[in-house]
Amino acid sequence: MKPRWNLVVTLGILLQIVTLVSAKAIIDQKAEETHNSNVQEQTGGAQKRIGYDYPAPALPISFDEHHHHEEPLVDNLQVQPLVDPHLHHVEPVIEEHHHEEHHPDPGFWKKKLIWKEGWKKIWKPGKKQIWKPDWKKIWKPIWVPTQIPVWKDIQVPAWKQIWKPVWKEIQVPAWKEIQVPDWKKIWKPIWVPIKVPAWKDIQVPAWKQIWKPVWKEIQVPDWKEIQVPAWKQVWYPAWVKVGIPGEKFLGKDHDGWEYTSHDLWKKKLVWKSAWKKIWKTEQKQIWRTDKKLEWKAAWKQIWKPGKKQIWVEDKKLAWKEAWKQVWRTEKKQVWVPEKKLEWKAAWVQIWKPSKKLIWVPDKKLEWKEAWKQIWVPGWKEIWVPAWKQIWKPVWISEWFPSPDPHEHHHEIEHGWDRKDAAGTKVVFKRSDPASAQPKAVEPAPAAANITPAVVKTDTTENKSDFRFP
């Protein structure tokens, strides 16, 4: 058992080493992915702003109804980072370049940045009482799994040749009795219908005068009890809350903290009056419908017995010639299937008993050091929402006529000429609020050759999703 125990300990140590190596590789991979995402944010030019995000402008809208040119905008769009001195975040400036088109009224649209008032949700620090987890050292019994060798009875497959009987079908001639149809003349009795005279008792109608009673409806005066509404004053109990001045000592806990209560309330029973609606019984004269018996003459139809001659249907027995089909027995040769017993060699699988050494899992009781989690009171710093007034940039477009080409021979650049294009851009990452050092971003090349016909207005605003600071 001792060498096997040493083998188990060695395998456990190797498993821990492999786990540590794989965890280290995962941490290095996550660090590399974080570094790559930071590099992409630096080279991309601050794709996210603190407080809200602005998407790229929509497709350029041409106001010429006769010419429609659909060209990809990916090659003509450049993202230039913009520094906002008030909000300390980067605004991506997107400039569009289009190919020159001939229009009857030459001119161009120029984008202008204006500032719009808005409100931003911020978070202020605060405190909240919580229960912090703590650990207490305990010893608990555990079952350590072990293995013990045991011999197990198993069955080993083997093959054995046997001879088994097989029934083979053969055909044997035989005689079969069959029925052949034939006809035979017979006489059968039948009933012939005839009519015989007879007398029938019938009823003859007649009329007879009778007197029958009839109930006639009359009105009789009567008194009826009705319910008249009235009001009655009743008193009912009610509980009201009465304040108790001062404070009350409730006791101490196991840590020595004293607990008192202030502004207690108690219930007091008072009687309140109310008016209840009741019903009084009174008498009212009404006319009740009644019946009066009277006799009225009437004629009733009666039936008198009489006789009438009729013809009754009867039958008479007679003989009629007929032919009946009979069956005559004859013989016919047929082939009857029969079975013949034969012996056929076959192999059958049998199982031979054998023994196999196996390891049966067992368990051993040991004591293991463990930590039990307990809860202690503490204070937690939380963030409370608040609102802060901010100014966010909005792009508008203004129309400018094209200058006379005879007066200016140099190339005209349309767009926003930034004076600090050569300077470094500062990017503040929202995901790391504790970092106070801004990251330097390389300036993007300035855009040129803006087409005169571009988007007229671009005031689409996209607010960013909520994020915890």
C-alpha cells in the first residue's frame, strides 16, 4: 500500500503544477489582449467619449436629382481625434472626401461645430452599512478515497461446435376431396294472399251539450308590507395611534453596542359615531288579483259505436316447382407440404469462468483543516447617482458659394482647420477611473478636397449606454 500511496501523492503534485501553468498562461493571454485593445484605442483615435458616443455620419445626400453616384465611403472617411478642454474626453471628427462633380450652381457645404447644453449622469461616493465576510479556522472529518485489490469472477467468451436439427420442407402428393356444384328439382309450399269479407266496429261522431266551470279574474283590495328607509346612529370601536415621547432602552448585543428606540407609537381604543341605514316595515294598500268561478255552456264531441263491412287479407297454401343447388363430392390430386428432419453443424458461444484483479474504491477517515465563513458589520463605499450639466458638440452644415477660379489658382481646402492639429491628443479611458495619467495619441492626417455637395445637416446624436464609473 505504501508505494501506491506515494504514486497518488506524486500524481496530485503534478496535477497542481499543470493547473498553475495553465492559469499563468490564461493570465498572460488576458494581459496581452488588454494590451492589444489599449494599442487599438490609441491608434484608432479615441473611439469612445466619456458620457456619450457619436457614430460616424450617414451617407452623403446629394441634392441633384439627375446624377446619383453610389461610391464606398470607407476610403473617403478619416477619423481625426478632437480634444474637448471642458469635458476632458476625445471627440472623433469625421471628414468626408468626395470626387468632384459638375453642378449648375457651384458651391460647397461646410461643417461647423457648435456646443449644445445637456445633462450627464454622474456618481458621487457614499457609505452603506454591510456585513463583511470573515473566516474562522475549524477541523472537519473527511473521507479520503483509497483503492484495495480484489479478485473478481468474470466470464470469458469461447466457441463450441454443436449439431442442431433442422426441418426441411418437401412436397408430398395426396388426394383432396372437393365439392362440385349440381342442381336438383324440388317442390316447395308457398302462401298465396287472398281477401275475405268481415265486419269492423267503428266510432261515429256526435255532439253533446255540457256545462263547464270557468275561473274569472277579479281585483280584491289587500294590504302589503313594504320597507321604508331610515337612519340610525351607531357607535363602533376604532384603534388610533398615539405617540410616546422620549426614548426607550432596548439592551445590548454581544459586541457591547447599545440599542435605543425613539418616537414610539401605541394603539388606543376610541369610539366613533356613524349613521347606519335601516329599513322600517309599513302597510300599503294594493289590489290583488283573485279568481271567481262561473258556469259556461259548451258542446262536446262524443263517439257512438257502429259497424262497417271491410275485406281482411288472408293467405292460402299452394305448391310451387323450384331448383335447388347441391354439392357432389369428388377427389383431386394435390401436393401437400411436409417437413423432413436433418442435422446441421453450428457454433455456439459459451462463457468460461475466470478471475480478474481489480481495484475497488474504499475510503479512510481523516481530519482536514477548513475555514468557516462568518459575517462582521462594516461600511461599504457606494456610488450615488447625480446629474451634472455638460456641453456636447453638434455638427451643423452651412452653404458657401465656390470662389471664382480665375481669381484663385491655388487649391481650396474645405473643412475645419484645426490649429492644434500638430499637437498631441489626450485620451481618457472610461474603463480605468483611477488612472490619472492621460495617454498620448498620434495626430491623424488632415482631410482635404471636400466635395461641394455633401450632407446638409448632421445633427444625429447617439447617447452612450449606462456604465458604472
